[in-house]
Amino acid sequence: MIGFATIATVPGLLIGMVCGLIPLGIALYYRQLRPGLLGWLACAFSGFACGFLGGVPMIVLTTAVVISYAYVNKQDPFTSRAALAEVNFEETRLELLLRLLAGLGNSVRAGLVALLRNKAGFIGFLGVLFFFLMSVFGPLLIPYDGRPHPDRRLPESRTLFQAPSAQFPLGLDWQGRDILSHVVHGGQGLILTAGLAGVLTTIIAVVLGALAALLGGVVDQVFSAFSNFILTIPQFPLLLVLASVLTFESNVALALLFALLSWPTLMRAVRAQVLSLRERDYVEAAIALDLGLWHITLREVLPNMISYIVVNMIFSIRVAMYSIVGLVFLGMVPLREPDWGVMIFVGRQQGALSNSISVWMVLAPVLAIALFQLSLVMFTRSLEEVFNPRLRSGL
């Protein structure tokens, strides 16, 4: 598989520092220096890790947080203490933008508080953050050891395998290479491919499920029948058949294949949720006012089930990761190092499971995958509170 290139670089740091000047400048204008400095640091860190993909979106989030500290809606007599007669409920485009950004900033701040409040979820968040930092910043500290080292063979040893030591904390593999370097460099492609597969699965399921429930009739029947047909096909055996016929040279293509085979279960759940929400008074009012399908879907339905969608996306990522590792373990996709799945595949072939000295070649990636999956599951505890206002308020 072709890996994603998301490694911290100096140009990325410069991009993030430049991006951070925007929230910092706005903070100085509003005299909110502390959130401005934190926003600048967040942009610098995000840009350092992911370049433009990290720095530019962080501008919006940090700017929204800065504005949320200083913004007062002059049209709201409860916050501005203006007389009711002075309120006209008219606003310019700039005032509308500031109000929306302030709302986003308040949501981000409330989400951070909810993240810190749930101990199990916070531990899961730290675990996910650890693997992110290891995959992005780890290669800067631990170079990739990709070439064989026959000179590392110990006296009276028949193989290059070595047990963990002070010099090599996870030992050496069958070619005398540092296993720790393969663990550090091998998780990025697998994590990002599984993450992309989970996101695509969720998008397809949510769109089709919402359309089936809101439109009903023939559309509902066609989508439901198609999802039932896919559900009757065993997914992993089908993946094995497709992998034997197709050559997956791209991580995006592999993620898209998982998404195309994994959406029916979530789609049916989303359809049921939307059908339930459709009976609510505010949705029926929006339908009676003929506000349009997109408005009803994006403004009335999805915000009330976003926590359910996000949690299911996390579980879709878990399933996709296990499926990818299974295909790699069986040798059904192109094998390219470094990769956690390839480590397990090669270790099994080279007899790493035969003794305690060589077992770390397989045990290290297995533990990495298990700990990452455990962190994701625990992280969902906080995500439920972050996206569910009732849980945040303790109701």
C-alpha cells in the first residue's frame, strides 16, 4: 500500500506560525491575549504536524474560540442589557459571521470541558493523541531502520533476532533491524487508511439513510433493498475474493472499497433514527413550512444525532483497521514496509512465534494495534458528552 506522507516538517511549522497570526491579531484587537497565544500555539503545532491541512482549519477553530471570549450580541437584550425597544433583530453579514464564529467557539470550549470531565474518555483521548504524536513526530526522533544488518548477529546465534535490550528496546527482527523504528514508522498508513474508510462509510450511510427516511416511497424501498442485498454477502470473504482479483496500489482505493461494503448496517440505523426524529414537532414544522430537504436534513435532523454518528464512525474505523490487517496478514494486498500488518505477516513467515526472543517482531505491532483500538473505544466516552448537550449539562 502507498503510505500517506504526514510527517512533521519545518515548512509546516512556518505555515502554522503564519496561520496563527490571524487568531493572535484578532485576540489583540479584542484584548484577549491568553486565548490568542494559545490559538497561535495550536496553529503552529497543527501546521507543524500536517502543513496546510492542519494549519488552515485550525485558523477557523482558534479564531472562533478567541471571538467567543469577547463577543456580545448587541441584538440580544439578555446579553447586551439593551432595552427591548432598541432591539430590531437585523444584522449585517459581518455581524452574522461573528455570531456564528462565537457560537462555534463556545461549542469548542464546552467540548473541551466535557473531554476533561470524563476520566475514561480523557485517557482514551491521550492514547489517540500518543499514537498521533508517535506517527507524525516519532520519525524525527527515531530514523527508519530499513536495511539488513548482518553485523548485528550475536556470537553463537543462528539468527539475527534479538530480545529487547537497552540499545534496542523492542529487539531486532529477522534482518537485524530495529523493531521500534518499524513500530514508529509503520502505524501512519494503517491508521489513516482505516480513518478514511470510517469517514467514507459514515458519509455514505448518513446520506443514504437520511434520504431514505425523509423521502420515503420508492427511494426508501430501493435503498433498503440494496442495503439488505449487501448485508447478505459475507464481507471479509468478499474482500478476499476482490483482493485476489484487484490490485490495491492506493490507500484511498482500499478505503473506498471498505466504505462501499460497510455502509448498509449504519445506513439502516441512521434511517431508523431519522424516522424517529421525523415525528418530532420541530421537524414536522419545518416540513410544513417547506424549508427544503437540505435545510431539514442539515439543520433539524443531523444536529440531533451527531453524537450517534460520530461514535459509529469510530467503530467503523475499528472494523476497517481489523479488516486491513487481516488482508495484509493473509498476503492479499501489496506488502510494503514499514507497516504494522506487514510486520505481523513477515514475522509469522520467519518463525517469530517460535521462541521468546523473536516473538517481539509480532507482539509489538499486535500490542500497538490493540492499544490504539482500546484508546478509540475509551475516547468515545468523551465524544458522547462533547456532541450531546444533555450529557454535557448532566441531564
